[in-house]
Amino acid sequence: MEEYLKLLLKELSSSFNTRVELKDDEKTVGLKIGRREVLEFLEGKLESLNVFENT
């Protein structure tokens, strides 16, 4: 899990926007969110897992 989050954080750090698929019953809705929100969320998760590394 930690390695996955690290790789995801690294990948998202180099992209401008991320497309997130949200499942709602039988339909899938695409939601485009800015990378800042994603990075802040992932950094928070990594810090809570005590695996965040300063770069």
C-alpha cells in the first residue's frame, strides 16, 4: 500500500490534472480534479502512514 501511494504521488507530481472515475450504482462518472488537491490528499495519507520522505 505504501509503495503504491509513493508511486502514485510521484506520477501525479508530474501531471497537471488527474481524471478520477467515481462509481455511482451502475454508471461511472468522470471527475476532473486539480493536481494540488490530489497531492495534498496523498501527502496527508503518506504522512499518516509514516512513510513520507522529504525530497
